[in-house]
Amino acid sequence: MSLDTAAVAAAVDELARVLRADGGDLVLVEADTRADRVRVRVVLDDVSCDDCVLPPPMLYETIEQSIARRVAGEFELLLEDPRRESLRNA
């Protein structure tokens, strides 16, 4: 399987709009088609309440599901969230 980078970018952008409403952002750092790996970074620089944004495990799950709806096959998701060490699927 090879990741469809446009589909991954669309999924990340969709969720980024939700975070932007709270002053945060979600950035696609990498969509590695050879390793089937997606790296996403949460940006909370302008968020007044970090706890108002989905908790890291919940956000991870939401991002993973959103990408999985658009991409066939398995992929590894790495989430860089300043509230917690990077999360990845097992």
C-alpha cells in the first residue's frame, strides 16, 4: 500500500479547522509513502486553554479515524502534541 498524500492532507486540514476555531492548529509534518507513516503536529501557541482542546489520546484517535476513512490499508500515525510526549499506534 502507498499513502495517498492528498487524502492525508485533506483529513488533517479538516481537523485543523476545528482546532483553529480554538486558536490551535494541526500541521501535517510528513506523509511518508514508503514507510506508510504519517506525522502530525499539534500547535497550541495561541490557545488560552490547552485543556479545552481534545485530550491527546482522544485527538490521536480522531485523527487516525479521519485518515483511515480516506486511505486504504494500514499506516503508522505519529502525533506530536506539546501537552504530552509523541503518541503512536501500537
